[in-house]
Amino acid sequence: MTSNHKQQNKTPKLSSIVNFIKFAAKSLGQKSKKSFSSMLLHIIDDYQKEGLITPEEKLMFKNITNFSDKKVNTIMTPRADIVSIKYKSSLEEVKEIINEDGHTRLPVFKNNNEEIIGFIHTKDMARYLCQENKIFNIDNILRKILFLPGSMKLPDVLLRMRISRVHMAIVLDEFGGIDGLVTIENIVEEIIGDIEDEHDIIENDSFFTVKKIDDNTFHFGGRVDINKAQDLLKTNIIDSTQPDNYQTIGGFILYYFNRIPEIGEEIEKFNLIFRIIDSDNRVVKLIEVKKSNIDN
């Protein structure tokens, strides 16, 4: 009796099965990757509503479903945020950068930031920390780094990293210049969410600020994902004809201003007023977004 009762609790309700059959029937004759993904997402939503999977599991399943369509330039660390080491740096200079930055892998450049020649792993520094008299030569710990186009899809990036056994890559723009940096950890996080290790410093980064001021006004950090901003604003702010023009709210601002705007400047798009709260000569840090068609 008890066993049967438990088994029934683990079985999807009849309504769930009926709803799925109806949805699947509508999809017949429309066999495509998009229709397949839609069916999977429908199943995931239904199972979460029935309590058969947790919200965290639901998010992971959805991330897996969307994984193959994502391009590497949508998850990379932007060029402006790359912390790198000069090829001719001394041991003390390298140790100082590692202590300040906290990353385990750091790219190495030769003459300028565009000339990346490899990367170093902090564990390779142990030989110099344990043997004080050992002469430091960065060539002895320099590792190969990958160079990938920003348009490459994440499954292809992951495959390249696995085959080459190199877990860091420089992302290139269409002109061959450095656009950003990606690690295997970034790719894994696209499925399971953020990975925080013992070296991560948890802080309130203004670049990722999302603050609701009132029903018609929001503050967004420049690196807030454009889809997240769109969902909160309940207004379409992505150009459907060219959806890859920007991935963040800061990218949206740069795209429509065609330059880095100054503090206080405004632009009106999609019945919304975008006002720059904070920026410098390199990036847009904080934006106020207000609905412009408010009924008085």
C-alpha cells in the first residue's frame, strides 16, 4: 500500500501527459531543431510544475537545450577585462599580478596586448617559489593558447579544447583582433551555473547591477545580459533582423550611440529612454532605463 502510494507520487499526472501529447501533435510535420527544442522545453516546464525536478535541475536542462546555439563571443571575458602578463616580466612582477588577480591562468603578451603568445598556469610557478635560487624564465612555463573566431559555437569550442588539451582561448573579432578570452570553466558554467571556488571574491559588481526603481524605471549595469534586461522591461529591445549586434545593455548603448556616451546623455529607442548614469572613456558602467510612454 505504502509502496504503491510512493510510486504514484513519482508518476506524472494524467493532465501532464495529455498536455504533452497535444503539444507533440501540433509539432508533427514540423521536424526541425527548433521544434525539437520546443518540445524538450515543454517537457521540462511540465515536470518542474509537477515537482518531479527542482528549479535548479530545470535551469540546467534548459541551459543544455540552448547550449549548441550559443557563440563563444557571447560568454567571453571582454578584452577590456583581460588581465595579462608581459613576456619580459620579472618573477616578482608575475607574483604580484597573480596575488592581485587570483586567476589560475593568465595570458602572456610580447610587445603589446594584441600580441598574445601563450599563457601561464600558477601551479607551474611552484618550482620558483620553492627554490629561491632558481633563475626565472617565463619560456619554461609558457603554455600554448588557442585562437578562435567569435562566431564559433560552444560545442565546437569545447571539442577543440578537449582535443588540444588547452583550456584557454583568445576570441578573435572579424578583423583578427583580440575581442576577448574564454576558459573551459566559462563553458561549463553555461550549463551548471556560476562556479565559485575558494579563491573567488564575492562582491557587488556595479557592471552587473539590476535595480528596479519603480514600475517604469530600472538601473542596469553595462554588462547585464540584453535578454535579461528585455524580460524585466517587458519590451522588445533586440533588433530581430540583426540579433547578434549586441549581447549586453552596454553593447546596446554603444551600438545606437556609435560611440561611448558621456554621463547624462540620453537616447530614446523602443519607447524607452536610456540615460547614462556612469561611464568612462572605455566602457558604459551604469544606465537608467525609463518607459517614455507613461500615461499621466
